[in-house]
Amino acid sequence: MSRNFLGQETSPYLLQHKDNPVHWRPWGEAALSEARTSNRPILLSVGYAACHWCHVMAHESFEDAEVAEVMNRLFVPVKVDREERPDIDTIYMNALHMLGEQGGWPLTMFLTPDGEPFWGGTYFPKEPKYGRPGFIPLMEEVSRLFHDEPEKIEQNRAALIKGLAAQAAHAHPGEPTPGILDTVADKFLTLMDPVHGGIKGAPKFPQTPLLTFLWRSHLRTGRADLREAATKALDHICEGGIYDHLGGGFARYAVDERWLAPHFEKMLYDNAQLLRLLASAWAETKKPLYARRARETVEWLFREMTVPGSGFAASLDADSEGEEGRFYVWSEAEVDAVLGADAMRFKQVYDVSANGNWEHTNILNRLSRADEPFSDDEEKSLEPLRRKLFSARAPRVRPGFDDKVLADWNGLMIAALAEAGATFGEPSWVEAAARAYAFVNASMVAGGRLHHAWRADKLQHRAMSDDLVNMLDAALALAEARDDKTFIADAERFAAELDGHYWDTDLGGYFFTADDAEALIVRTRSVADNATPAANGVAPGLLTKLALLTGNDKYLARADEIIRAFAGELTHNIFPLGSYLTSFEIRVSPIQIVLIGTAEGTSMLRRAALSLALPTRVVLRIADDAALPQTHPAFGKRALDGKPTAYVCVGETCSLPTTDPEELTALLLRARATT
């Protein structure tokens, strides 16, 4: 039966295509079976709801009857939401890279009826332009080769399958030493843009795991050059057009080298990672800009990204009314009409002019002052003007909203919100994180197993390792922020599921998919960060903390196995290893803070510990009469004069006891400087 099969899906991205004349099928055995029966190759199109170029290709080709006729006649068209099925996206994006293409979305791949790739690309225009062939003649040639010159198809297929298998099976084990942290920090410095911040050149992605590693390297070493590299990037990101100066929240990336012009989609994962980094940077620098951006981003999260049940939605689209960024940009006349006599001041600060700063319109930004912070008085004078423009913007047609809940992205935001709430002394943030966590645990676990995606009361797809690692991170962050050991039990449950279904017994590390998940053409395994941190990068640090909190050394052993399994990558490509390196630092230099007393009694000591930038900290509270494991360096320590007491332990050595929050702060800063 030939028709479009996407109407019963829950993914907003797939539903965007349910009325296309293309006979789309979702990924699954039915699509593969149709391809085998009809002896047609599969045309796989992968995208996501907030993707601008996905919309462009959809309008040009997938909504076009002429294109659809060719697609339906020559191929079995399959549409995939990369956020809902990152396992599929990862495989075929890796295949595209092996073809020498840079990659991106929409991802357009041609597959055999068994789902094996033989050629592909990204965006293809209907008519030839941008140096790319027209989509119709391209499809006709691919189909001709498939039927008339199968040996060429086989050659490509075999090479790609061999490459994918080798990539999954490759191992670069080793034994890193602590000195590698400074060596890599020095190398990362050479990549940084000294003028605009971030990685040199364009486009500019925040690359938050890399920035986080540079920031933590500064905290570890005290080096001013590392601090400057990290804060320069944060300052320009916070003042650039990549940030929504009226509504809060960061866009995915900027197309230029100045952070001015974003692709306007706002992704949950970017904002989670930046929120966490802003909190740490503020804790150390007390720079008002970082606090302001963190608070505004949390306000945006609560206002626009929280779904019924308290989970967090995936994204906001780049486009509205068929135009990228239309919701966010302003003409000078529009600003004048709203602000009247106050318009001149606002336009000077936010780079608004008659000619515009981007495609004859204006993206609000404060890059001219990125290296010259605004005073509190200046900010107070600008706040009512921003509020007026925010209200004036509200009636505009809003960008599309992808309200599916993803366990991995929610884990990132829950951990960030809990940590930021503790840092800024905002208990409502911590409670919102706890509600989102409860939603995932209640709505996204079935049969005792975490799942990846939820929308419209429908749970889909067995969890990927990223889901479990990020929810483990969320559990530990909430355990710390709320002083609640039930979250540690949850963390152990997530760790057990990882070990039971994802562990690579041959090479070490976690596979991306479970051993009982849908079988794909290859089972991937990686330590490289992409837009989100890699499970194998983050896991060693989390398992180290879990070991120190529980006294169970099996978690340390597992952390060491993962570190050794991927250590050789440090001699190949360090760029995507930010999370792995920050995990390694936690493993070799944890700062253990032992609080003795009741939760209420030790609350001020805990507040002192959580208000500092201490990314390797592990906070453990015990009752007055409780004992630590014999292997703990603070074993046998007791409360001082019956008062709530803290000890700071580095390695096998612990400080003298203190009951004074200020003294604890001094001890912790001294410990950080010596690790």
C-alpha cells in the first residue's frame, strides 16, 4: 500500500511531514521489508524539528509533487527524527563522514534494502545551486546505478560497512597520567580566538565540554591564560546575538566568527551545558553578567520549555512564518515605535540601525561592550526597555515547539539546574529539577528499564547509554543539592543498567545501544563529545563520585577500565575529549567533604561547600554516631565538641575539623590549589 505512514507517529518532526506527498515510512522492519520486496533502495532522510535547512529541503522538495513522484517510484522513503533515534543518526552520519563529507542536517543517505549505506549527503536543492546537484537528477542517477551497475554500489557498500565495523571495534587503550591535563589545556589554548572567544573561525559553536575543560583547568592551576580563554568565550556568547536578550536562552550556534548571527533554534542541551558552566564561572568570578544570564535562562526554561508533568521539552524552532529568525529580529522602525524617546539609548547599546546588522534587519546584541561590563545602574536602566520589547514581541507568530521529552537532555538540564540552584542559593531551581527528575522516573521507565523519548503519553525506544549516564549525573547532583541519599540509590540503579546491558566486554567502555535493543547494522561505541557529552566521557567521573559516596570500589574499577579503554585517543584527536578529560581529573583529584551532623545542623557548612567552584568535590554527610567505610580517609573522625563538623580530604589526608563555614571555605580553596 503506497501512502504516507507518519500520521500515527508522536515525534513533532515526523508529524511535520505527515501531509507530504512523499510516501514516508518511519524507520522499522516494515520499511526494510518493503524495500526488499520491491527491490528498491531506501532514501533515508534524518532531521529534527528545529532544523532550518531541514525546513528548506522540505519546502523545496518533500512538499513538491514532482519530487515526491520520483522519490516514491524509485525509492522507499524513510524519515527519522535524529533526536528520537540518535542511534540511527549516529551510524549513518558516521558513514557520511567516511565518504569525506563534513556532515550536518538534513542528513540524506541512500541505503540497500538491508539498511546498509552506499552514498549520501546533507541538503540537496531541488534545482542545482550552491554547487550542489539538483535532487531529481541525483535520485535518478542513484537509482540507475543501483539497478544497472550494482558492482559500483557494492563497492561503496562494502567499504562503508567495513569502515563502520572497524570504527566500532577499534581500540586505543592506554594509561594516562595527570600531566596530560595540562598538556591538552595548552593545546586547546592554541585553538581559541583571542578576539571573539571560542574556537577560531566560523561557524562558532559553544563547544561547552571544551570550554568547561579549559575553565576547570584554570581552577586546577590558577593560570590566568586559561581563565581568560574560558571567560572571553563566555562573555562574548552572553553578549552576542546567539543569546536572546529579551526572552533568555541560547541558540545552537552562530554562523559568523563574532557570535552575532545565530541559527535561531534553541536546544535544551545547549542551555543545560551553558547554565552549568555559567554557575561555576559565577561562583569563582562573581561576574554579574553570568548570574544575569543564568537567571534569565532559567526563567526561559520555566516559562517556555516545561511540559505538563514538569519534564523539559526538546527545542524551539529557528523558523516562524517560513523565515529563519523572524520571531527574534527587529527593524529600527519597530524599536522606535515601541520605545519612543528611549529608543536611541537602546539602539546604541543593542546595535540597532536603519540598515540592520544581518540581512537588512537587526539581531539584538551587545558585542560592542562584550569586553567592557555594564554597571548595575546601566542594567537597571535597560531592563524596562527590554520588558517593553519582550511584550511587543509576544503577539508575533511563535517558532515551532518540539515538546517531546528526552531522557538524556533532561538529565543534562536536571543536573545543571540542581547544581546552579545550589550555587546561587535558589531552592526553587533545585525543586524544579527534582520534579523533572520524578517525571522521568515515573513516565519514562517501563519494565524496570529507562527509555529514551516520551510524548503524548507514549513512551518510545530503549534508553541509549547517554540517557543512563546523564540521569545518573542528575541523581548525583540532586543528592548533593538536596542532601538526599535516595538519589544515590537511583544512581546505583542507573549504573547497574549500564553495566548489565551496555558494557563492551571485549574492549571496555559502554556501547551506545543496549544488548537487547533493536538490532542495527552496527553497534557504536565512542568517547567523543558531539553536541552533547559522550557517555564514555562523562561516566568515569560520575562513577568515581559514586564510589566515594557508597564506599563501593567496583565503581572505581569500572571508571578505571573506561579511562584505560580510551586513553589512546589522546594521541589521535583531542578536540572532542573535553568530557573525558574532566572525568579523568575527578578520578585523580577528588576533593572529599565529610559533614558530620544532621541535615539541618550541617546546612550552613553544606552551603559553603556548594557555593564554590569545586567541580571535583564529593560531599558526604553522616550522622554523629555513624561510621565511614574503613577505606575512607576520614574513617574514625568525629564531630568537634558535638557541633556540626566538616573535614576536607584530599587523597589519603584530611584536614583538621572545622565547625565554621568561613574556615571551611578557606580549607576548600586551599585543597583546590593543591590537587
